[in-house]
Amino acid sequence: MTDCTLPAPDPIELNALRFEGSTLQLDVSYSGGCTDHEYQLCWNGSFGDGFAPEATMKLGHDAFDDMCEAVISETVHIDASTLIDAAGGVAFNARVMVSSDVYVATTYTPEAP
């Protein structure tokens, strides 16, 4: 997870988002099937104000010109330890955007000791 500038991402649907420990799991689907696809989650390192801090991230998807048309569904696993550490161990909202008006959100809640 980095602060980055993404090229225009290839089409992707973000169907669900959840934390499993310090891993952010993204359920995605896209058209393809002939090549491996790569994902990048970009975050500028800041949290928005509100009742709970909120981190807004952007999901990048590179299909490497995959012209196949199978509908692929998979779960992408992203190490979110940097994000969790930056939040100082408190609960926060995570919003992942795939375009300027399409996003999925979830809440990180620290595990009880």
C-alpha cells in the first residue's frame, strides 16, 4: 500500500472488502483469464476527520491487455499493517475507490487483547 499515481486503471468491480487481521481482503471481478493481473492499492497516508478516522484508498488494476472474456472472481490480499499502524491501533473506516464515484467501505476494529 503506497502513496502513488495510478495510470488509468483497467475495468474492475470491487464486490466486497474486509479485514482479516492485518490483511485487507478485496473480492474483485473482471473480464480476462489469459494473463495474470496486478493490483495496487494507493493511499496518501492521511485520515479524514469524523466520528471514526477514515482512510480513502484507490484500487489500481492492470490487466496487461488481457483480451479474454471470461468473468474472473478472486480475492486479493493486501498487507494493511502500515495503515493499521498509522491509525494508532484504534478503529477506523477504510474506503476503497475504483473510480471517482464508486467505492466500497469497511471498518477495521482492533482485536481485543
